[in-house]
Amino acid sequence: MREIILDTETTGLDPNRGDRLVEIGGIELVNHFPTGRTYHVYINPERDMPEEAFRVHGLSAEFLSDKPRFAELVDDFTAFVEGARLVIHNASFDMGFINAELKRAGRSLFPMDMVTDTLSMARRRFPGAAVSLDALCSRFGIDNSRRTKHGALLDAELLADVYIELIGGRQASFGLAEAGRAGPRAGGRRAATPQRPVPLPSRLSEEEILAHAAFIRELGDKAIWYDHLPRPEFDPVALTPQ
């Protein structure tokens, strides 16, 4: 299953009153694993930047003035999300802006049934509790200290972690999440995952290891597997059972 964790930044709150997209960030997941593929663009909104919006994301009209217009990047954007389910926090907001831009560019609109709204998921799971992205990061012990201002790609990265927690955490990600996100809590922090004194022997054949190495190389240099396997070349011989 292919999913795109998506976030946007805008000039304001209402696309029907002339507000425009200024940034899109996306993270690709396949079967709930980040593949290393991302999408990130700044967009010339073809208008001024209200001070209220600038305080949120720090993107000035001057900075955006030489960036591509949405119509110039719509093909790349739609190609990146094609065939995927979108995962968005407060989806009606982002989808309103995305569809307004698609309409302006003369393209077909995205249906809401292709979207999973993590805000709705969080409200069902934690009724009455704060469910902003920052609040959910705090609840799940996700480090959001870099989020001094809103940014589409950073927020998409944080939302990817939140989404995995909302659908079951380590169990949903097959236990390959970073250790800081795993294990039971102890004293308000997550306890370290205990390690086996002697690792279990590999049950993989040499043929399987070589086939997996070839698959990893196809994913590119940013594939998440490189966080757990040797770099830069990923030497399958080193992992061959003795």
C-alpha cells in the first residue's frame, strides 16, 4: 500500500478569498515504511504575504518571488501522488487549497475519499484532548524541537511518525522504528528495548540476501533501510550466513 504524508503552507486560511499555496511537502510510505522518496517545493503565490501568515511559516513574498508557480509544477506534483492515498492532518484545509490550485490550473480535483485525516483519527482515539500536531508529538514522545516555525516538509516528517503511532506504533512498522520511539514508557520516558546477549543466526539464504540488496539499491540513497544496514554500498556478502 502506497501512502503520501502531505502538508502545505499558505498565505492565509481561505482559498475562496484569494489565499494561495506557498509550500508543499510530502513523504512516501509503502506498507507504512518511509521509502526515502520525498516531494518538496516552494511556490510563488502571485500575491503579497500577509504578516499573520509570515509569522507562522516565515516565507516572505520576496523569497517566493522567483519560485515556480503552481501551474509550472502541477505535473510533477500529480505524478508524485498518483495512485497513493494521501495522509493529511486537518485534511479539509489542505485539500481545499490543493483543489483550488488544481482548478485554477485546469486539472481534475482530488476526491476526499483518497484522503486519510489524522486529525479525525486523533479525535476519535483521544476525545476531548488536544490533537494538534505539536500535542500529538508530545503525547507520543516524538521530538519536534526543530519546529520553531511551520514548514511543510518538516511537518510531513513529524506527521509520518504521528500517523504510525495512531495506527499502532511499532507493531504497525514491524519493529524497525528507531529505538527512541519504541518500547514501554518508564518514568515519563520510553525505556530502552532490551537486546539479546547473542543475536539469533540468520535464516536467510545467500540468494535472498543478494536479491534484497538489489532491491535496496533501487530505492536510492535515502532509503530507510540504510539506517539499519551497512553504508554506503550495502555489502550483502558481509551479511551472508556463515
